[in-house]
Amino acid sequence: MPNTADTGQEFTPDAISRAFELTAGQPWLVNALAAEIVDEMAVPVTSPITVDHLEQAKERLILARATHLDSLVDKLREPRVHRVVEPLLAGTTLLLDPYDDDLSYARDLGIVAPDPPVRIANPIYREIIPRVLAPDVAANVTAEPRSFVRGDGRLDFPKLLDEFAAFWRTNGDILVSRQLYHEAAPQLVMMAFLQRLINGGGYVEREYGVGRGRIDLLIRWPYSGSDGRRAWQCEGLELKVRAEGSADLVPEALGQLDAYLDRLGLDTGTLAVFDRRPDAPAISERTGITTTTSPAGRIITLLRG
């Protein structure tokens, strides 16, 4: 790393791995993270740069909408980019004309990775894209983030889901209708809502892509354990949309969620299914929270919206 050569300041091995993971080695992003840590966060040269520093720098870059990231936002509004990125967010099939170079264009811009499978180029872009596509959601969330933190420092996740269900009943129809990326509108609304209330205290990590038919979310929330050391509360979610003509998605989704929770090492999870069929009941009638059991025997919170 150039900073280590210039100042002697070390990056921990985990920090180096995380920097590459976040940026996929894209030079602008690597340099931007390093500059944020050294110049803006002013981490002393006597202290090694850790994964925590990188996570803070990533968040600061996104919130500051640095010039490069601002340009990315403008590109997302272009029809050629829209046609490639929307199926990635929605998890649907990417349909391209044989003579259409939209995918090549998105790759040339650095938004999409240069090699198969078709995917967003790096985790920082994967995080910022859903955030910036639904700015009106955060503006309408009036709940206070700290009201969802329990006395022991853990996140009151059931309360957070209840708050989202109430928000969805009141605002879901109008917010969905305003989204540019209409195929993924419900997922974008829920992700923006969670980001608004968790951002600053914890992290929301996203997995999505062509043909997946879902978005997987991992919420990580730090708190102090019984020994006084930092521990992490993790919540796994799967978001799906029921489209016109499709059968109930819950049975299939529970199996998918089991696989995701296995990978995360979690015993419970949340499944959110948004009904976008033209003949679906009114949003106030169909929105609710229950529990169900997955094929692996996990107790799953089921949010229908």
C-alpha cells in the first residue's frame, strides 16, 4: 500500500483483504478509502489501519457522495444502464438484443463486473446503488433510530419490522409508484427504510443478481457482550416479489432462506414477500407479520406486503 511505504503505517492483514473485497481492486476506490482514513479520519500513523476503519471510511464516502460516486448516480438514470441494472436488482432475467451493447456499456463504465456472471462490479457499488435509487423513502421515515435499541445495546428487530409494516401500509403504494427502477421498487423501499434506521449504528449488506429471484440482506449490529467486548447481532432476511400469474412464493423462498441462513450460521430469519399482482388485496389488508417454520425447522418471521 502506498501509505505504508510513505509513512510506515500498517494495514492489518484483515484490513487489506477487506479493502480488496469492498473495491474489487478498483484503483479509484482503493485510493479513496485510504485517503478518507488517513486525511479525513486522521487515524494516527502509530495505529494500524483495521477493518473497522475501512467500514467507517466506506460509509463516509457513500454519505459524502464523492465526485466519482455522484457520477455513478447520474449514470444509473441512463436508459442503457437502467436496462442492465434493474434485472440485477430485481433478480429477474437479463434480456438483451444480440446487437445491443448495453451490457458492454455498463461494463465500460465500471458499474458491472467485466467477467461473467453479470453482477455489480464491487460491494461498494452494490451498496450505494439501492441507497441512492430511493431517496424519497428516507425523507418519509420519521421514527427515531435509537428507539429501536434495547437497554442491553442490542437491536429490537421485531419492533423494527413492525415499524416497517406500518410504514408500508401508509406509504408503500405511493413510494413504489415513484421508483425509477419499478421492477425492484418494493425491495428498494424496504432496503432504504432499513438503511435509514440502522445506518450509523450498524450495517446492511446486500446480495442480489440476475436470475436469483430475490435479494438477501444481512444486518450486522454491534453491541457490548457480557464480557464487555464488542459482539455482533446478525439478522438475515430474504426479499421476494410475487408478480402477476405467479403462485405463492413462500414454500420455495423458505428453502432458499434456509440455505442463506446456513451460510450465515443463523438459527432464525425473516422472509418478506411483496404482492404486486393487479388483483392483490389492498395494501392495508395484505400487509401483516406472522411466523412460520422453514424446511430445516427454523422459526421464520414472515412479512407479507
